[in-house]
Amino acid sequence: MSKRKILWVVPKWTFPVDDGARVATDRLIRNFSNEKFSIDVLCLDRVFNDFSKEEMLKRWPVKNVFWVQRKFPLQKRAKLIFYILKFLRHPFKPLTFSTFFDKKLKNEIEKKLNISSYKYVFFDGLHLAACFDYSKTQSKVKYIYRAHNIEADLWFRSSEIAKNVFMKLFYLFQAKLVEKFEKNVICHVTGVFCISDTDKVFIQKQYKVKNIEFVPLGLNFTEETKFSDQLTTKFLFIGKLDWPPNKDGLMWFLDNVWNQLIQLRDDIQLVIVGGGDSAWLKNKLPIKGVDFRGRVEEVQSVYDEIDFALIPIFYGSGTRIKVLEAVSKQKPIISTEMGVMGSNLLSDHFLSAQTQNEWIDCLAKAQLNQEMINMAQKAHAYLEKDFDEKRVSQKLEDFLLSF
């Protein structure tokens, strides 16, 4: 039987694997069967300074790697002008999708599609669908959308919290545009697979689609776990620092929890790890007891030294890779209910804190003892059956073979 050909489209170069989106893609592709499928990767990044086709071919079971550059200025002033012009020319298209709604880009992609007869084209994120004619009924290609979250949610949230009336209306307008585009993609592609079961339920109820599956983020649950014997209790916040749910959650935590907590305990430290624009955080530093490390090459050594993973997240859909990562490394989690949404963790698998007082009280008492280790191990055993990377890839393969 001939292999089914997949064109896997990603919005940015996937190495180094140092944020949630990159981890999600890396774990899924590298465990894919090269006996049933032949995978080509198409990357639509803005810059390709670190582009290494050899690195991807070595790490992933893929046959070909293509890239097409999206036009987007890198300087702040040029970005502002770019967005203003895009908004004036195309006011009814989502502004953050601007670099994908481009005729030249679409033509370049069409040339790549003509190189080979693909059975499937994967959109690894909503924005990518803007480059394709996924609604063509006569097309033999099966377009598959991987939903990382409900994209419109972030815009609706921005509208809710905006204080300026003009910005509130602007965010609401953008939210409606994203929601309309999201609905159109979901209702016209061949299939949708969500990384969050909560998102799957929402999409089924909202859009009445049938070809949809929950294919979660997959991680390695077999790595050796280390526990530190240090006297200092170390808490970890890890995540992309310019992603709004991360940024707003960490900012709230530093302003409302940490500044009071550090007055109650002198044996604690907060380690902050993450890429993205961290200028807002650097402006707050130094903060007593905070060790900001920015982007790190590998996170295993960081997890080896910390005692608890913190997830003060209050909005956003999808599944937090930071939750699964901490569980896979058997580290106790302290989180809001929203922070663990989509992970399927039960109430006895983590320490829950919602309000300022609950967070302060919880962290003031937190110690890495046998009870906490047992809780983390229980969460690990519970999630392994659904989130082990090999099982997740097999679930996606089964979903594709159903078409």
C-alpha cells in the first residue's frame, strides 16, 4: 500500500523547541509513523536566519522541508505602519492574520502544492488557513485543522479588560472578525483535531461539526525524575512571556502574591523561564527572591532543581503545555482552575488557588514532602495513559485513516 502524503504547514521555524506551540508540533511529528505516511513540512516564517533543513530531517521522520517567507517588518515603528496600512486596506480581515492574507504568499504556496499530490494538508494553527483555498468542494486534498485553542477568546478577553473605550471597541471588532474566520475554517475543512477536550466539546456544540477529534499534546512520561534536597523551596513559572494569558497571570502574581509572600518566608525563590518579549518583566526587576532566566536551551535541568510549578492563569482556551510538562516530570502543581483546564487533571492531582489570599496561604505553607510527591506521582500516572507522546501520535494516525 502506498504511503499517504501529508503537507504539514507551520507558522514559524520549529527549532529550538522552546515554547508551547513548538513542543506541541515537535512531539506529534517525531512520533508519526513513516510506514503509513510521508510527511513534507512547509514553514511560513518571517525570518530564516537559523533555518536548518538538516536539523529537521534528522529529528523528524519527514521527507522534504520547504519554506516560504512571510513579509513582515521587524522594527516596532515599521510594524505599526504595516498594521495601519493593512487595516485601512482590509478592514474586515483579522489584523493579526495580515501576513497570511497575502496574494504573493498564496501563489508561492500554490506552487509547492503542485509539486506533489498530497492526500492531506495540515494547518498547525488557525492563521495558516488564510493561505489556502480550503473550501474548494472539488479538491481531492483533505484539509485538516489543528485547533490549539479557541482563537477568538483572546480578543474577547482583551475587550473585556480594556479600560479605554476606543480600545475596547477595537478589540471587540477584531474578536468578531476572528470568530467569523474561525467558524468558516472549522465548518469547511475535512477534519478538526483539538488539543483540548474542552475545546472539542465547545466546537461540536457551537458549529455542529462531526469530523472532530481530541488529540492532546503528547510528552515523554518515562524520563527520570529528580527531587532537590536544597533548603530553599523553589517555585517555577515557565511559559512564553508575551502571550497574554501568561503575561497577565504572571504580572498579577508578582504584584498581588509574591510581594506579600516574600515578607512571610525567607526560604523561597521564584524561577521564571520563558522566551518572547519580556521587556515588561525586566522593567519590574530586580524583585526580591525572583530569579529571571529568560529563554533556556533545555528545561530538564531547571525542573531538576525546582519543587513546585506555578500556573496563575485566568483566561485562554487550549491546554497549557506547562501543565503537562510539570506532570510528566512529576513536579507538584499549584494552579488556578483555568490554568489546568484541558489537562483532565482531577482535584486531588494539584493544589488549587484562585484568589490572592488563597495563593498566599497555599505558598506560605508549601513544602516538598512525601504527600506532595505522592500527589505529583498520582497525577503522572493518571495523565500518562492519554498524553504519552506515542499514544497521541497513534490517535492522530487513526483519525486520519478514517477519511
